[in-house]
Amino acid sequence: MSESIEKIRRQLKEKQLHRIREMECGRALDALVAEYVFGYHVIEMGDGDEQDFVYRKNASIKGKIGSDELERVPNYSTVIYSAMQILNAFQYWKLEQRTEGVTALLSNQEGIASHAALHPGMAYAALPEAVCKSALVARVEENRLIEPLLEDD
């Protein structure tokens, strides 16, 4: 692969990682987790202060069962129970309490210790935030593009 393509790839990756770290907890972060970690087809409802996100339950088999039921995207970034569901999407994970906050490392690649050495987890005040952001970082590390993080504001 040419050096220029590799440079662009690194820049896109760094932009996504920076935006993940800067995101605030809330519905927009929850929607990214639902879409890019769980693969749900997320639909935005409302706008501004009334912004919320839903997904079509069983969307992958909708044609077979005819379900049009919408379900609200869980509060992954603010509720511990919802955040813990994210861990099931990864083969390897590590949570650690430090003096500066909680760190989380999630990966589908064996050897999370080497992963931790390359990409130390950011410390966050709350466990749900650490898990959500680490899950998105893991997807970026898997070379997946998270399109909303690449959009210019």
C-alpha cells in the first residue's frame, strides 16, 4: 500500500479517536454504540433537547417475522447495567479503577495486555462512559469507519 494511503488512513483513525474521547455522555454516544458495536439500524427521533434514538427490534429478520416494533436505544453511556451489556460484544476486556478514574480496554484480538500497552485506556469518571468509549475505540482499531465521527461540524 502506498505511503499516502496509509497516511490518510492514520489521519482518519486519529480523527475518530479524538472525537470519541471528546464526546459527552448522552444519547448521541448511546446511538453510536448501538449502531457500531451492536449493528442495530438506529433511527433518530426528534431534535434538539427532545433528541432520542430508537432501533427496529429484530431488524435483521424483519421480513421473516414482520415486526415493526421500535425499541429505544439503551442508555449505554449513563447506566451501568446497559454499559455492561457491551462487554458481551467483545472476546477480551479489562476494567480497572485508578485514582484518576475508570479505564476500560475492549478487544476481539487475543492479548489484551499488548493491546493495552499500545493504546492505554483513557480514564473516565464513570464506568459506563469508559466502557462506551472503549468499545468505539476498539471498533476504530479494527479499521472500521464510524462515519458520524468523520463529519465536519
